[in-house]
Amino acid sequence: MAKIAVGDRVKCQKNGNTDYDFYAKVEKVYENSAYVTITHYDVRDDINVAELQYRAVIALKKMKLVTESELNKTDLQKVSAAMLAE
């Protein structure tokens, strides 16, 4: 498993709070998990992601590093700054 650090972009597997995989930015790393801000998500998860206030704690084994080019190719809903400010 690649070493995950603050500021990394990751793809997270669906979990108990979401029904679909999503992309996020790592804000803080714990021993076995990380606090992330969701940046791209499946529109079908709109209510779930909004209830999470676009943030979640995810197990490190449920995420993998991604590149900016992979993020740009996705057709998922992008979280805007206005959404995070709510």
C-alpha cells in the first residue's frame, strides 16, 4: 500500500455512508484511517454526501492514490467551494 499523506488525492471505496466510490483530498492522517474532504462523487450519492458535509473518515485500506489526470477524466459531480461553505 502506498504511503498516504496530507494533501494527497485519493479514490475511496464506497462505505456505510455512501453507495458509490468517490474521490477526496486527504486533510489528516491517523494510524489506520484518514480524514478527507470529498471532491468528486456520484450524483446518486448527493444526499448522502451532503449529510456528511463533504467530509468523512475512511480506512486507509479502502483508498488508493490517484493522479490529477485521473481526476480530470472522471464524469462525477464535482464539489464546489460554495458547497463546502454551507
